[in-house]
Amino acid sequence: AIASALDNPQAHYTLVDESFMAVQSAAENWQATLGDRDVRIQAGDGLEMQEPDSLDVVLCNPPFHQQQVVGDFLAFALEHDAVVAVGEVADDQCRAFHA
């Protein structure tokens, strides 16, 4: 998200991760790189809290894991959530591992 934010200064970002440590790390890295630029960083389950059609783009940072379990079942769950939030899958390559 930070790399994208550097290239898209007008974009608004919502960063979500189930790991509180990842959320803290994201907040620290965002602050260190982008200062006080507005961002929403929250702990949560994928895009579960997003309203339908509320996002233009979904970026994802694989691998997908939950606690100690790694598998594609999480990728497909995120794909479904992304389709609801964005309205479509923009790239067939993304469909292979997420949306």
C-alpha cells in the first residue's frame, strides 16, 4: 500500500489485517514513509467490514495465512469479499490467488 500511495498521492487507503502486530507495523511504516497522510488502518477479517462497491482497487499482500495455517481457502474468501467491495475482478492473474 505504501508503494502505491507514493505513486498515487490523491488516493485514499484502507489497510486491513487480522494480525494486530501487522496493523501496528503498517501504521509505523506508513507514518515513517508518508507522515501524516490520511489512512485508515484496522484489524479485521479481510474486507468483511467494507460496504459493497465502496472500493476502486484492492491490493493484497500474499502469502495468505491464518495463525499457523497457510492455504488457498483464505485467498478465495478474500476474492469473494473483493468482488463485493469493488464489483469486479480487474485482472485474471489476480483471480489465481486473490482479487
